[in-house]
Amino acid sequence: MSTVQQQQPISDFDTTRAADFEERYVKALNEGGMLQLVSLGHRCGLLNRLADGEPVTSSELAHRSKLDERYVREWLGGLTAAGVVEHDPDTMTYRLPAEYAAILSDQGDANLAVFAQYLPLLGQVEDDVLDCFHHGGGVPYARYHRFHEVMAEDSGQTVLPALFDAILPLAPELTQRLELGIRVLDLGCGRGMALMKMAERFPTSRFVGYDLSQEAIGWASERAIQLGLSNVQFQVRDLTDFDRTAEPACFDFVVTFDAIHDQAKPLNLLRGIRRTLKSNGVYLAQDIHASSHHHHDRGHPLGTLLYTISVMHCMTVSLAQGGEGLGTMWGRERARDYFTRAGFGDIEVHQLPHDVQNDYWVLRP
């Protein structure tokens, strides 16, 4: 594929720059194809099946995975072309190197195959988003199938493994207070995985989760029953008027995990958090690490992906509610301004070594 040679000479046209970008673009097309295959392999269990590093034929892999061999064989071919799977043409076997299995399966500390699901998932609403480009408005939560499922897997890589050893200790007094028994609120809780993990660890504390999604709350409520957690409850709740409806001075600890920038009225929610927090309470907010200025995000290791997720989900679901459309990449500067306007006087921000994607804010009245 080459178009550079066909261009007519124009003033100041840098053919080397054009050729370099064309090479980058073709590479991106191939890498995008790899991500689609990784997403499929994660969802149907093929990557975990290959994680032992042993050579296997397509028939053997299909049999073990209870999948159709023709699809498995073509999938293996694609990842062979991508240099992810090693192929021996003499024995017609395939293997996933241990170094790749540590990244793309449950064998490693984090399974990054989870994140490959975002692009095919968000591609399902491309026509809806395109319509918004022409007419404004947004795409409602109901159009996003599996989004809360994928978000739960996402937080399983970033929040859950670090919750007790790295995140809660950002507020040094929290763990002891949770052990003694306090009231905790998770806003925009999704499937409530973090809340249930805390409820298991701290049985004397009481936990409440609110989210707009009936599907997510239904899943969380059922899971809490299965786990026998009597100290946690989940409720469907619209948080756009939380500044007025939040129960005053009710909670000792409030958390939001990757939730503020999705809200229709983020400042209303933050003011409601300040309202419902006790005078000695703590608010811990995990949100996207970014600048509020586009040019400062050029070096962000996930900047392009996160802006894409913003256009395709975070910004548009807020606009669908008649909201502000703050967007995923609202950034530290705007976040600090919003926290201050919401009434927080003590504001700290942290990054954790395992997580290049997020900031962790610790806020007190």
C-alpha cells in the first residue's frame, strides 16, 4: 500500500514525513487487527488455554476449548502473522511464548488482554456516535452492551489488586477506621467489585453503592447475596441532583472509581459528596491521569486510546443525559478546580507505580 508517490508536488510538502506516517498507519491497521484477535481469544478462553506454553495443533486446541476448529485455525493464523503466536510448519503446532502469556492471560500479575475488548465494544456504537457529530446529543448507557462487564475486568487489573496494600493506605487512618466500623459510600459503583471486596475484608463496616445502570446494580446485588455479604447494599440512583438529595454528614468514607468524568453533572455530584461526608471523613477518587490541555497529553502512554474512549463512551453518555460532557481526559487542572469549588479544603493527588492510567485523589473537608 503506497500513496506517497502518487501525490502531486505542492509547496512545503514533506514526502519523508508523509511516508513515515503512511508506514505508521499501516502498522496501526495491523496492530488494530491483532487487538481484535486478542479480544476474541480472551473472551473465548483461547489465550488462557495457550498459557502453558506447550505446542498444540489447531484441532487439539479447538477440542480442549470446545470451539470450532476452522475458526480456531484462522485465529491462530492471524496471531502467527502478528508475531504473537509461534508456529512450527513441520508439526503444524502453535505455542504462546511464556513472556506473552504473562501479559495476555491469567498467568501474569495483570491480564492486559482485558483492554483489547474496548475497541470492538465501542465500535458497536460508531453509527450512533457519528450521528451525534452531525446533530449533537449523546449515546445513552443502554446502547453499550457488556460495558459494565468489561469495566469490572478493567478495575480487576488496576483497583482490586492494589486496594488494600496501596490505595486505601493513601489515607493512613482509613484501614483502622474500616476495621473499627464506619459507613462507606461508592458512587458510580458499576458492578460493585471494590465495594464487595471491602465488605468482605471489613465486616464491621457498612457499605452502600449507587449507580445509574439497572444491569450493573442487579448483577452486584445478586453477587453480594451469593457471597453472603449482609453489610453491603446496592441501589439504582440518578446522581445528577446529588448536591441537593445527598443525606448530610452521613458517611465516613466516600469513593468513586473512574466515575466522575462520566457524570451528567459532575460538580453537582462532587458537592453532594462534600455534603454527605462527615466532618472527619475522607473522599478517595480514582480518575484518569491526564492534563486539562491537549498539548500536554502528547506524551501520555495511553492518551490516544483514552481520548477515543471519551468520544465513544464517557463524553457521549454524559451528553445523552443533557449533561456537561466532561470527558475522560478532563485532567488534573480541571479536577483540582472542581474539587475546590465543591468545597474540599485538603486536596492531595497521587500516582501509583502499577497504574499509568489513573490518578488517586485523597480529599478532606
